[in-house]
Amino acid sequence: MKTFALVILILFISKSCQSKIEMVYNNDAIKSKNLEAKPTVEIVKTNMTQTNLAKKETQEKGTVAIYEAMSRGYFIKIVFHNNKLSVAKDRNNTEKGEPIIITASQVSELNKLLQSIKPQSLPDLKSPTEKRLYDGAAHANLTIIQNGETFVGGGFDHGFPPAEIEKLVSKLISIAEKK
């Protein structure tokens, strides 16, 4: 009986190995005939090119400031780029933020505040409070993209930014909340 079960097991295993070999053979056949393999590669190349163009555009057009705050029931993403402000409140669709009309004085103030910050120091900034660790506040962060380099902050409580970036963060939030 044990011998019979062993023979069936060996046949089953050898049959599964043959199916894998056939699958590899069929996959090679598809590649040799160029059946729809080429368009897939072209699509990937196109998407990579579009991504590179977007990065190049960001590098050429100046500094980008991105403020994000999130908790279980709260999300906001504020992006200041090319003298325009956009706000996204849907965490599942952050790329399509709602544009906010801002005045020339607000633009100049945001640009001055952004220039006063040293982006290299963002990761080293210490949060004045730790409420986000026990759900006492939403977790927030400031990211600055400048000259093709991305500088990400170390994180802080929403509403309690480090003193070095407090003015910029407060201004971004106040403009976003007025809409």
C-alpha cells in the first residue's frame, strides 16, 4: 500500500514538473513570435519618460513645498508650486488637489517664508510635542523639493510644527482652511 501511494506521488510530482516545462516553452514561443510583448514594453518606457519629464519640469520651475497631515480620520495635503496652491483632502486621490486662488501678496509672503528655510535642516528638526504618538494629534510633515533634491522633514504634530518652519506651515494651513 505504501509503495502504491509512493508511485502515485512520484507520478503526480513528475506531471507537475512537465507542466512547468511546457509553460516555459510556451512563454518562449510567445517571445519568439513577438505576440503582444512589444507594446507592453513600450507602455512602460512611455510612462518612465513622462515621469522623467515631470521631474525635469519640477527642477526647472522652482521650489515645491508639500505639507501633509494625516490620522485615522483626517487627511490634508497642501502643495505650493509655481505660485499656485492646491489642497487635497482625499487620501486615495492626492494627485488631484483642488486649486486655491491666492493673492499676489500671499504668493510673495509664501515665497519669502520658503526662502528663509534651509531645506537641508528639515530631517533634523525636532517636534515640540509628541501628541501624534498616542493619537492626540494628526501626524504632519513638510517636504521641500529644490533644485531636483527632495528634503523630507522628520515629522511633527499637526498644529504644532517646529519653530524653524512654524510660520510657513501656519500660513499654508491658514490659506487652505479659508477656502
